[in-house]
Amino acid sequence: MDIEILHMALTGRPDDDERTVTKAIFTARVGPVQLSSCAIVRQGDGHVMAMPPLGKFDKAAVRIRDDEMYMEFRRLAFEAYDALVDEEPDAGLLRVLGAENESLRMAGI
């Protein structure tokens, strides 16, 4: 099943060694399903994760059960994030900074 990162927005939030920080919000297409409000987060211990959308009480609204598919989702998300952070050609990604971004508002961030 094909996975594609449609657009990504950097939050501009600095790293914090004490808490989890959302670094970017993105939309992904997994086969025929579009996942809005996915996130790249950095935990206080430095561990970075690519996460599908969260629901109420920060519980996963969507889970990618297939390990191989999740690893591809993660790889593509990190590649897109790295391209934005490094300001390299963004392969069609939308670079947006600040709270005005609709994806950030929808995520409640």
C-alpha cells in the first residue's frame, strides 16, 4: 500500500528536555485513506516519533498495525521533516510556520 506525505507544517517550538514537544504537524495518505493531524514529536529524553492522529485524551485515533507499513510511514515523515528543517527542495511539501496554519488549529495546538 502506498504512503505519501501530502503537506507538513513546522511548529517552530524549541526542544525542551523536560517535556514532549510537537515539532511538526502533517497530513499523510495511506492507500485510499487520508490522515490529518499526524505529528512529529520529540520527547524530553530526545526520542523522536512520527505519530498518526491522536484522539481524545491523547489516545491514538488511528493505529498502523502492520510493522512494515508503520516503518515506511515513519521513514517518509522523517524525510519530509528533515527536508523542511534543512530548507532543501521540499518535494511538493508546504512549508508553513506559526499558529495560523489550519492543521495546527485543527490539532488544537
